[in-house]
Amino acid sequence: MPEDWNFEQGLTDLESVVKELESGDLPLEKAIQVFERGVTLSDRCRKELEDAETRVEILLKRGDKTEAEPFDPTKE
């Protein structure tokens, strides 16, 4: 994925993949390549959502003090 990748673009790309696969007009090898791209996009989007959920949980646990901090997946 490119460095400038973002969640919204990932969802847009994933929707394109789904439409392309649903068309049924792809040769088998191309369909497999498109499916692999879809899996990669899906995994990346899921990770972004999990990271966002963790950040929200961190903010909520601070009670009345709302201070953002960088997300560190190795820290509980």
C-alpha cells in the first residue's frame, strides 16, 4: 500500500474490487489477482478500524481529562 493510503480511499478501492468481482466478466487468473487485492484492502481497513477503536478507548479511560496520545499497539 502507498504511504499516502487512507481508510476512506481503502474503502473506495474495496468497493471497486467487489463490483469488479461481482461482474463475473473476469478470467480466472485476473479474478484471483483482484480477490487478493480485496483481501489485502480488507485487512488494512480492519487494522485501521481496530487502531481507531483503541485510540477512542484510551481517550474514554481518561475520564474527564481528554488528551490524545499516539497509539502504541505494544502498550496496553
